[in-house]
Amino acid sequence: MVMQKTQGYLAGQLLIAMPQMQDPRFARSVVYLCAHSAEGAMGLVVNRLMDGITFPELLEQLGIEATGRCDQIRVHLGGPVEGGRGFVLHSTDYMHESSMIVEGGVALSATVDVLRAIALGGGPRNSLLALGYAGWGAGQLDAEIRENVWLNAPADDRLLFGRDLDAKWESAIHKLGIDFAALSVDAGHA
């Protein structure tokens, strides 16, 4: 299924939590928006790891044999919604019939087939495995953006798939040409 880019919507973009983010689940988070429309939005936090489970342990639960390569793959906390549901954000060099192209060479898969392919070393060149997702109802994300809770920025492979999670928030802000120390915690509108 190919998702069409819709005017005024941010699928394929990064959301960057502003310093005044009140929700501790999203403080200093960077979220890749996989879908955004009038009906709502869905994304994956790309700079937080899941506590308590490794990729080999996850594979074992799914009955998939882990290889030595699996030890280096990390499990991310994609968001607070449906924490037991897995998603793989990945480059489009790997596609399955159920994969959804998001934007700019990035796809999303939510089947065990992609996990099996990654475990065997035949999966996508770049990938990020996440449990759970961030979700917003109709108009909710748009209202949060108007309230200056989030900035948005173009995504790139380094911010999506890079391993230095601690640097992603500041790097995403710097990508906009903004010094994060200069960001105001007060909401305002021009």
C-alpha cells in the first residue's frame, strides 16, 4: 500500500518535543510520523530504548531462531500505545507485501516476516524495531503543534536509524538551525 503525501499533513516528518513538554513519556523525544491525516496521526519514538527485553529474547518469544547478528539489534520504545505490538521502520531495499511506504525511502512493516529477515541477515539495510507507538486522535496533534508542544523537521537516515539516541533530540533541533538553549518554554503565536 502506498501512502500519498497530503497537503498540510506531516507523514514522513520528525516531531521534536519542545522543552516544555509536560508528558514525561515524550520529554526530549523525537517521533517519526508514519501517518498523519484528518483522522489522526501515528508515529514511532526513535530515541528511546525499551527496558527489559532484547531482540534475541523477543525472537525467542516469537519462535524465531536468533543469530549472532541479533545481539546488536536494539528494541525501541515506540510509544505508549499497544506496547506489545511491534513495528519495524526500515529502508525500502526490503519490502514485504504488507509493508507500507511512508516517505523518502522509508517504509513500515508490522509482521514477523521482517523480524525473521533481519534475524537471518537478509532484511533491510537500515531498520529500527519498536514496540508500541505514539497515537493522536482527529485534530489532537494539530492542536498540540499550534500550542507549541512540537516542532517538526525533515527526517533523515541518521536521525531515524542512528545509534546515538542521546544526541537525536538536539541534532533534530539543530537541523532546523535552532539553538535549543534559545527555545522558549512559553507558548506564543505570531
